[in-house]
Amino acid sequence: MQDLKIAVVQMESKLGQVQENLNKINHFISEAALQKVNIICFPEMCLPGYTREMAAELAIDLETSDIITNLKKTAQEKDIVILVGLAEKNATHQPFITQVVIHPNGTIDKYRKTHLGKSEQPYFTPGNEIKTYATVQARFGIQICWDMHFPEMTTILSLAGAEIIFAPHASPSMVGDRRGIWLKYLAARAYDNTVFVAACNLVGDDGQGHRFCGGTLVLDPKGNILAEDFRGREAMLITDLKAAKINEIRGQKSSSMANSFYLTARRPELYGALLTNPKG
């Protein structure tokens, strides 16, 4: 990994106001580019606004969408990797919850949310692939909101070389103190897997009476807070990620147990129980 600068955005997405939301996204990207940000991540389904009932109506085809073409051009012009959340059309009326990854070289990648919450399952199709993405500076993975509750997924990404996990959310205000909740498990994901974790959330009112609690948080590979913003308003959090510590740990360049890369000591032959579902 090389040193790099990332940005995570908490933004207010108006439901169905795709062009308005896109204009806002482009504004944040322009501001990030001025500060030499390498990767910028936006919240879950920020482009259409988070919805279940209207998701199929607002879903887009990544192959034909003018919006993706617009963002591709922006990534190239600004020399920045863009992670944007949307509903992606598929062959059914249940779209994917997708985070599109747009590279400055014109490459388009995507991650489809693999773990759907109970309220999402009637409306969306889960993805079936856990993958990493490479930039010049680092390799990263994506876990969308509910995905972050499954530690196995973070471990798989870390073993595949991910050094950063981006965690875009669309968590409503009713869930309570987002900071307190995130620090319970996001810090553990970072510490156990020696990864940076960068989370962001929708914030404010979507124009249809639904409110989101916001929040941005960046943790280092030991689970320490590097930067945070829980003021409950639109904002972009920019953070420098220094590679020295993670390279030391991942490269096993220290004899101190405090700098252990724990995943090298795993014993997968003992973990067969993970392949069975508990009876509920």
C-alpha cells in the first residue's frame, strides 16, 4: 500500500430527484479533486435516494445509463476513483443494491450488496460475489451497511489483499446513536483484519418524510479513530491514510505481538461449523 487521501461523504439524497442528487455528487467530487483526494465514497443508494418500494422504478442499467457516462467522464477529468450507491436493474423487478466503482482510466466495476436486511429482501436481489478493487495506491473492498455485521466477509476481503474497507450506509434516524453503534463493530473489523475502515451514511430528510442520521468515520488498522463527523449535516470528511503501519504489520516486519497480522495464524480446518446455518 502507498500513502493516499480518501474522502467519505454524508449527503442528503432526495428520493427520486436523481439529477439533483447527481449535481450534488459532482460538486463533492470537484471539491475533493481540488484537495488531491484519490478515492471518494458516497452513501448507499445516494443517487436515487434510499427506497424499497420505488427501487425498481428508480433502478438504472449500468451499460446504457447517461449518469454512469457522466460520472465516468468526471473520474477521468478529476483523476479520482468514485464510489457511488444506486439501485441497479436486473432481469427481475428486484434490483441490486449496488456501489459502482468508477476508475480514472474509464474502467467501471461494481459491488452488489450480498447481505440484505429483512425489510430489503422482498424488494431487492442479493449479490453473490465478494471482491476487491485495485488502484495505484491500494487495494480495497466494499461492504454496504448490513454487510458490515458479518465478520467473515471482512476477513475474506483482507485475505484477498484489501487494505481499506469502504462501508456506505443508508441508516435511518430510528437506529439511534450511529457513532456508538459503529464503534462497537467497525473498530473490531478494522483491528481483527488489519484494514482501514471508512464509513459514511445518508443524512437529513429525503423529501418523503424519511430521515437519516448521517455520520462519517475513518478507522486505522488497529481500530483507532483517524477522523469522524457526526454533526448531523451534509459534509465531506477527508483523511490521509498512511501506509507505514499496515505495511509493517502485513509484511510481518516487526517481532512485536502488538503488530501481529492475526489472519496469518488462522486454522481454517477448524472452522467447518461456519458452513452450516444455526437452527432458529
